[in-house]
Amino acid sequence: MKIVYAGFRLQVTTSNEWFVEFRLNEVSRLSVADEARASIGSNNGKGITITLEVDDIEAVHLCLREAGLDPTPIKYHVWGARVVHVYDPEGNRLEFWSPNTELNRTA
């Protein structure tokens, strides 16, 4: 399915009554969700969340710490992702995630 909004044609990769994910290109997606139904909070209305998939979440977490940033602990989500967040000075959340290869872990 494609949705046209303001002249943009965006392919829908996943959707339900409260969530939709659009394919922007081969490696980028844009997601819009109803925060009341999502399993993670939006960002308290302080900007946006930029999400990047990485190969090695542990290496990224270490790199963020070594750069003097304050990343969150690695969190395991039930949908199969390991996630780390940092915030820029303007309140925008940067999310780094990689697939959870430890199938026995839970959120």
C-alpha cells in the first residue's frame, strides 16, 4: 500500500490501528504511533526520535560512553530489539538498536 501526503509517495511497511511505518529508502523508515498504545513513550513532547539500526549495540554503547555521552542501559524489547538512547542538547532522542540475538531474553 502507498500513501500520498503533500506530494510524497510513501510505501507502508507495517500498520495497524495505532501504528504505521513508512519506507523512506532501502535503509530508512519513518514511524508514527499513538503514544497511548505504544510500549515506549514518545519523548515527552521534546522534539523527535531519530532511530538508527546498528550491527553491534554493545560497541555503540561503549563508543557513546567513551565520547562522554550518557547512554541509557541497553534495553531488551519483546519485539526482538536491543535499544540504547541518548539525548541531544535540544531534547531530541537518538535511538540506536540492533536485533536481539539472545532469544531467551525478555523486555
